[in-house]
Amino acid sequence: MNERVSKLRQQSVNAMPYISMERARIVTETYKKYQGTVSVPVLRALTFKNIMENKKLCINDGELIVGERGESPAATPTYPELCCHTIEDLEIMDKRDKISFKVSDEAKKFQENVIIPFWENRAMRHIILNEMDKEWYDIYEAGIITEFMEQRAPGHTVCDDKIYKKGFLDFKADIKAELDKLDFINDMDAYHKKSQLEAMYICCDAIITLAERYASLAEKMAQEEKREKRKKELIHIAENCRWVPAHAPRTFEEALQMYWFVHIGVITELNTWDSFCPGRLDQHLYPFYKREIEEGSLTEEKAKELLECFWVKFNNQPAPPKVGITLEESGTYTDFCNINIGGLTKEGRDGVNDVTYLILDVIEDMRLLQPSSNLQVSSLNPDEFIKRACKILKTGFGQPSIFNADVVIQEMLRVGKSIEDARCGGTSGCVETGAFGKEAYILTGYLNLPKILEITLNNGIDIETGKKLGLETGDPTTFETYEELFNAYKKQIKHFVDIKIRGNQIIEKLYADKMPAPFMSVVISDCIKKAKDYNAGGARYNTRYIQGVGIGTITDSLTAIKYHVYDKKNIGMEEMLNALKYNFEGHELVYNLVRNKTPKYGNDDDYADDIMQSVFNAYYDAVDGKPTVNGGIYRIDMLPTTCHVYFGKVMGASPDGRKAHEPLSEGISPSKGADRLGPTAVVKSASKMDHVRTGGTLLNQKFLPSVFATEEGLDNLVHLIRAYFKLGGHHIQFNVVDKQTLIAAQKEPEKYKNLIVRVAGYSDYFCNLNKVLQDEIINRTEQSFN
């Protein structure tokens, strides 16, 4: 990277996240002024408008792409309308060792005197938790489920190419046309549609206003600037901001600035979980790049510099602060913005182009946590594309992750998306599949699959809380066959999924009615056409995911019971339950048998892998196809973020030999230490899951750096990826780091501040992770091709 980018990158990396009260102040002032006098969508639009008109602007020295969510890099706003933090919350954020946010005394006083008195009982978090019944609340507190919308707004959507073809004046014209078509005589929803369209219209003007303000600031700074080169850059920035986002971008640089204004708009309007994403960035940018390179108005070097400046902007925006269970399920500054490259074009051809390789160069040079990046790998893409990414992976950065574009497309076709929308879609967040720019695919929370077995083995009782949370499916010591036990487990899964979905339906309706997102709705098809908000089902496709956690742990646990209690009959069920009760203390024989003398998932052993498939099918059957209140459909994902650590913490010992309160297996990866036959056996086991019936699965693999020290090693990695994808796998990602380095970093973190590892669907600084998660990563199996 050049000197400009190096300075911007360093500023971003060194910036200490802190809580900014600016957004909270403007939101509160707007609500006090307008609430009850205008419709809810218009209230949300006026709130957005006031932020865009009054937020403090920031143009960092040397940057070419402008716009910050806060008043400076790492200034992190709060969203009191969603989560009204207590003073204790702010104290914890300020003082906690990991993922802390500095909170000034002034900010605490403002929260106490202004925010809390107004928002304490109005915030969505309060309303949601107040609306849930005792059954839901009990399983939430016990760690059987989590709830994504308890502190964050629905989101998890991705941009398509429409913002590169239309400006917001064009979107205003589309909205005006729909307003003119409203039929107040025959359409009973015309009033609500009018309100939603008016809100979108206000938001279009608001984002243009923000850009105009940046243009004026750049012009003012140019007048005061002594350096001639920087003066010209500021004038050029002003010209860009006068053009986009009002109009469609004309150049590569305007395209980046256009996207960034949209991004800032979405993440300022609400703290969408996950962050808004650019989608197929290489394909979106390629027409601008190709034309300007041919004209001679852009060089490859300049395009790379612009992309690197663009990368810094993402890293300047930490995820909004989380507390409690929400922090435990996702303990990171990363906001899960994920950029897709490669895959297929709309016409079904190889989508790799010159910008694809340029972006790979940027990923390698910048080595930033945000944005995340991934390869969409189709059988039509060249091996050179994968190998270039593998050369980045071998440096131990954990990026990019690798996805099977052909399976991702099949996943979308299975649920009724058009072939063109599927080809132009991909994955975002950690691993989740969606039709970019056209779908609201919203994650609703995690489900603790191993804990449901624990409750089954205790006839509906949660041993950690002593509460009866599940069904009375029978005393397991009376079960004569494994099938009886598994049928009881299936009933418990359905029981808890139904409670989760019942709560989801209320929460989804609350967001549709009380917290629309009119700005984001402008850029998602077909919200304008339907005159319906993104949070109310306005998108072309609407999917709600529940994420299953701990497939390795639950598989090995059921396998141990089937193998030893029912097949070998060398452990009695009562003996097994006592071993679990006492955390295997005094039951060393049982522990040795279940740990070391049992088939394990991850070794291409059908005994265990068949059980994995049966659990997957039971979970799928309990969730898939259920309708949502706003016209969506429920689907399943298999991923954990950091929730496998939290879910393990609320459990006793499990029949696979996992000790009480230790983490569960992560993603669809085998339990740590269970995979003993190498990476090919792992991918064979994982591929026996029907990935097409999911919206995403996450497979982590850990390799020693020496494995990829040669061209042969890199070729082997390419072959492993291709083999897994031919077998139908959805996703794979890699940690390339040795155990000794991680142990040394844990002991002397000050010497390893820049050590980055792959956690789950994201990378993070190893020293930012808590010790339990560090230990879990340290103890993952180190693979090789020997």
C-alpha cells in the first residue's frame, strides 16, 4: 500500500472505539417533536432526515472516499429506540477487558438525564421482553435459544447493482409514480402504502442532503488547504458528492462513493444485524473499471488505491455495543460486512474478472478485520482464482472464506428464487445465503441442539436451573431402544422450535409496526413497488433463519449413547447419567469409552455420520417451511458466531466426553480432537449433510503454516476445496497457525497484538477473544495432508 493508505489504515487500526451520544440525542429530539403527530414510517423517515441534516461530518486527512457513521473513526452511536442501555451497561462497556468502548462521564450523564427517562420503557428491547411469555423467557434465560432482535434490528441484507444504475433522484421518481397510482377507493391499504412511500421519499432527499453537506465541507477544507495536491483532491471529493448519490455514478470512484453513502445511510438508520454489504463488488465495479482503463482515465494503481481507501471505511465502523447474552453470542467489534467475489454472472458464465484479482490484492495488503471477504467458487471458475486466495490464506489472516457458488445457487432455487436472482446472489454475514438486493433474509437467533438432549435425558428438566422447560418424554432409563430415545429428542426439538417461532412472530410484527426502515427499503426490490417496508415483508423474497449450534457435539453424544448403551451394552443408561451428573469424576471408565472408544463425526465413519444426518433431518423438519407473519418462510442455518462458547457454558457434561461448561463444537466442524483421520475425512463427513436444504453451513479447518510452504501444499488445498464442493459442501474456511504461536500469544498478548485468527464466520484479533474462546481455537485439530 502507498503512504496515504498506510496512514489511513494505521489511523483506523489505532482508533479506540468509544460511545458517541450524537445519534441518540438527535433521535430523542425528533421523537419528542413528532411522535404521535405523524405516522410511524414518516416518524422514522424524519428521524433519519434529522440525523443526515445535523450529524457532525468528518473528512479524514488523505482519504478519498468520505463518510463516517459517527463524528470520527471508531465513534460508535447508540440506538436507544432499540436498546436503552442502563448506566451499569455503560460502565461495563467502558471497563470490560474485551470488546470495550470508552464512555465519557458526559455521555453517562446524558444517558442518565435524557435518554433513560424517555426511552427506558419505549425501546424495542423493553417491549420485546415484556411481550414474551414465561415459557419463552425461561428457555431464553436457560440458553436453549437466543434472540437476535433483542438489541439489534432486522437486517442481514446485501446490495445489488441497482445503485450503480440509478441515483436517488431516480428512486424518488419511482416512488412518486407509485404514489400517483394509489387507489383510495378500492385498495384498503392505500393509506398505509401512502405513509410508507412518503417515508421513503423523505429518506431519498435526506441521503442527498448528507452528500451535499460533505461536498460543502470538502469545498471549505479546500479553501483552507495549503497543500496543492490535497486541495485538488478535496475539490474532486466535493464534485463526487455533488453527483452521487443524487445521480447514478459515472466512474469507478463515484461508484465506490455511491455505495458508501448508501452503507452509511443503512447502518445509521438502524443497527441492522448483520451490517449492510456491497454484494458482488467485483462484478458491480467491473463495467466502470473496464471502460476507464480502456479510456486511459483510470490506472490499475489508482483503482487499487481507491479500493484500499474504501476498505478503511468499513474498518472505521465497529459493531454497535452489545451487552448480556447478545454479547456472548457475538463478542466482537466486527459487524459482519462480507464482500463476495467470483461466482457466476447473471447469464451463468464465469464471473471472475480483473477487479476480482485487484480485490484479492487489496485483501492481502490491507489485512483488516473489516470488511470480511469471500470467494464464490463455481466449477466454471479457474483454479488460479482459488490458488490466489490460498496464497492469502497461508499468511494466517483467516480471509477470504470459500463458498460453493453452485450449491449456493441450488439452495436459492430450492426455495423458489429465479435463476437470475440466484446467480446474482451469494452469501453474507458468516455464511448465510440470499438473493442480493431483493431479499430480507433475517437471522432470528440460535438453537442449542446439545442442550435439548440434556433436557431429554432429564425428562424435560434443565439441570442447570432446576426448571421444567421441556416435555415429559419419559425416564431414559426405561427406554429399551435407541429409537425411543431419539424420538423423545425429536419431540423436544419441535417443542423448543415452536416456542422460538411463536416469539419470533410477535417480534417480527413489532418491528413491522413500530420500527420500519424506510431508507433501506428504497434500495431493496420490491419495497417501492409493493409500497411496503423491508421489515414488513416488502422485499421480493423474505426468509427467516434459525441457526442450529453444536452438530458435532450432539452427534458424538448420541453416537456414544447408541454405541455403548444400546449396541455394545457396556455402559448402562443409569451409569451414563451418573457420569454426566458428576462431570465424569469417579467414572473414568465411562469417560475413556466415550472419548476414545466411540465412533466420531469427522472421520468418514457412517456410524456417527448417519446419526448426524438424523439430527439434521429432525431439526430441518421442525423448522423448514413454517410461515412468518409478514409473508416469509423459516429456514435453517448451521453456524455459531461465538454462541458455541455461551451454549456450552450453560450445560453440564455431555455424553461425548465434553466436560461441564466447556464450549460446544462450532459450525458443522467436528468436536475438537474428534477428527483424527485428516481433512479429507472431515469433508467427507460434513458433505453427508444435505447443504442444499440449508441457507448456510460453516466448516472450519486449522492447518499448520508449514503445510502451505510449497506450491504442492497450495495445490493440495485447492484440491481439498474442489473435492468438498463436488461432494456438495456449502462453505469452508481456514486457520493457518500453529498451536505454539497461539499459546505464546495467550501468555504475552502485548507481543502478538496483530495476530488474527478465524473464529467462526469472521476473523478477529486473537488477543480480543476471551480465554475460553482462545482455548477452543488452540485445541482445534491441526490438520495436514500427510
